[in-house]
Amino acid sequence: MTTQAALAEPVLAEPGPPPGRCTGDRRALSGLLALCAVPMTISALVHRYTRIPDGDEPHYLVINESLRRYGSIHVKRVYDNWEFKAFHPGPLDAHLAAAPHGTLPWHGIGGPLLWHVPYLLGGRLGVLLFMVAVSLLTVANVFWLVRGLGLGRPVASLTGLGIGLGSTVLTYTAKAFVEPLAALAVLYGFRVLTKQTPRGRDLVLASAALGTLPWVHSRFIPLEVPLVLLLAWRIRGDGARRWAALLAPLGALTAGLFTYLWLVWHSLNPSINQAGDTSLLFGADPATNLVGVLLDQEHGVLFSYPILLFAIPGLILGCAGEHRRLHLRLLAIIGPYCLILLTSPGWWGGWAPPARLWAAVLPMFAFPIAYALHRAAHWTTTTWAIVCVLVSVGLDTLCRFSPSNGFSADFGYLVPLRVLDDWTGWSLTALLPAWQTRAAAPWPFAWWGLAALAFTAAVVLAARAPRPAPAPVRPRVS
């Protein structure tokens, strides 16, 4: 079979592995997870023993402490009595819902419920190690997604490394934020969707994972709905047992959510605890915000996570070829969520490390990244991908030496890069576009945007370049 014919095979098939491939895949995945686990675990330990939780982190843990002490989510007592000192020794402004629910938490309870047992066993460290496990599961699903769609083991391993250590997965792996939970649920649901014949247990797990998303945060409902609809379309015409596998966990969790909302909040609005955030919807120009999302040095994704540069040519190559349907499904899943964020003045996510709101969907670009690496396979492409991962790991390491621990909001500079500037006397941050301080001067955005387009063009051209046919193997003469 020619290379072009192999590439033209159906993209939704997940063929059975040839003899010996499963063992090789497991070995490759074990090595990948071991490689990712080391920096992730070190990050968790460093965060636990050198930094107090910041941003929304301590407020999620307050919910756990209220559940532990009182068996209740009425968290006001924990704030009033300073019963959070085990993980936050200083003052902590209360995050409480608006009246008449002023004793209830501003944040969703889904995350704290999922990590409550680790909290009971190990406190904040237990939660951070739980998040490490979530991140490693995300890496494993990236690997199996890429392999299931027919790409090679080296590409799957490199893509898993890129997502695991070169994206928001590493940034948030040792923090009590809920975005990694959503990233794992959505990625697994997408992986099930790509299977030729999803097994019953796959549908049950995907249904349960997606059913937890509204519990975790109402912001993730636009990710849940299209995935459920596509999965339902995927199994249309199947028997009642498969429909029950898809709908039973989802239905139970959804019914439980609305029962909880009615009994505790006296409302059926899933975002009742954060009703004030509705003013942020559809209040900004999405095209303008897209420039910031991609190219702002402080909050954008391409400077902190340059491995995502490969997603752009991957999408182009996939949509122009045999993977058009796969990428249309990808866009259908993440499109509504991305559009909501792009039309929000708060697209950058507040006081947090970079790309907090986008951390739920960035691992979904794993296959476009893998496809670009596969089509433009060359030692220079592989080297550049590894350099991208090392840049992200280096920036994450530098965050440990910043006063804000990598958190920022309207600083106008990339926090870890400012640390490097202070150490070396360089002015690297002055060379990068800054949304908050230099938005009126568009030229840095233009130059760096052209550089991203040039990279995209180079990868696309490399992928379309004809490759020499392999030399025939001559039989050995004895």
C-alpha cells in the first residue's frame, strides 16, 4: 500500500493492533508517563512546601475543609473562624455567593467533591497529587488518541510529551484549579467519539465524565452538550444497551445536579453561584481578543506554549485532506466554548497563570499537533518540537523564582521571562507584544503574527514536499 493510500483510510477507525504492537505501545506509554511524572511530582512538592495556594485555589480547598468539619458546603463559618490556616496561614478574602446565598461558595463544588478523599487523606498535598494523576491520565489519553487514529508510536509519544510538559497540563498539574478536570473529561469523550465501535464501558465512562462538567463549573456546559450530541449520533441505530450506557450516568448526574440546585439554591440555574459573571458574556470583539489569546506575552498561549504552533498547520493539513470530518467535529465541540471566551472582556482569566480559561480545551489540539509532526516528519521538525517543550518547562521552572509564583493579571509582561531579565540584565520582555501595556502599538503583534504564519507555511510546505521512495532492498547473496 502506498503512503498516500494509507493516509486515505477512514479517520474514525481504530483498527486492532498487529501482533506485538500492544506491548510496544504499553512500553512507550510507560516511558512517556514516567518522563512526565518526574517534573509534575516535583512541581507538586515544591508548591506544597514552598508556596501557599493562590487565586481560586484556597477557596476550592475551603469547600473541602467545610465538608470535613461540618459536612456542609456552607463555607462562611470556615472563613469567619480562619479554619483554613492548615493550607493558607495568612488572611483570605471570602469568596461567597451573592445574597440571599451569602453562606454558600462562589465556586462550583464538583472539583472539591472529586478530590475530597485525597484531601481527607493528605490535605493540600493529597489534592496536588490527585491533580498529578489527572494530568498523567490526560497524557495517556493523548497517546491513545493519536495511536487510535493511525499515527505512529514515535509521533504519539512526542505529542504526549508536548501536551504533558509543553502545555497548560504542566502549568496546572500541581494547582487546585478545575480546568484540568474538564480537559481530561472532554479529551476522553473526544477519544471515545473517534473509535470505530465504542465499547459499552467507554460510553459509560465518557457519559460519567461529561456529566460531571456542570458540577465542576457551569462554564463547561458548552463543552458537554456538543460532545453528548455527537456521541448520541455516533451510536444511532445501536441497541438499547448502548444507549443506556451513554445516557444512564449522564442522566443520573444531571438529575442530581438539578435536585441539588433546587434544594440548596432554590433555583434551576446552573450558574446561580456566579450569576454576576453573565455581564462578561458577549461584551468584546472576538477577532481582537483572538490576537491577545495567541500573541499576548502575559496571557497568550503561543509564547508560553510554543508547541501549539504545530496545531495551526495541523488543522490546515487535516482540513485540506482526509481528516476534514474529524477536525469539523473537533471545532463543533470546542467552538461554542471558545466563542464565549473570545467575546468576553475577561478572556485572560483573572489572577492566574497563563491561559487558565483555555486549559480545558488546549489538549484537544493534540491530534492536529501530531498530524503536523507526522506529515512534516524530519529531524528538524522533531528537534523544534523538543525545543518548544523545553521552553515551556524552562518558563514553568522560572515561575518558581517569581514573587507571584507565575500568577499575573495586567502586569504587561510574561512573569517567568521577567525573572530571566532580572537575572541576566536582558530585556526580552520588551521584544514581545503586551496586550495590557502596548496594545495601542500594534507592530509587535504584527511582526510576531507574521512569524507564526511563516512557521505555519514552512510546516505545510514541508508536509506537501514529495518524499523520495525508499530504496529497494536487495537480497543478500550468500
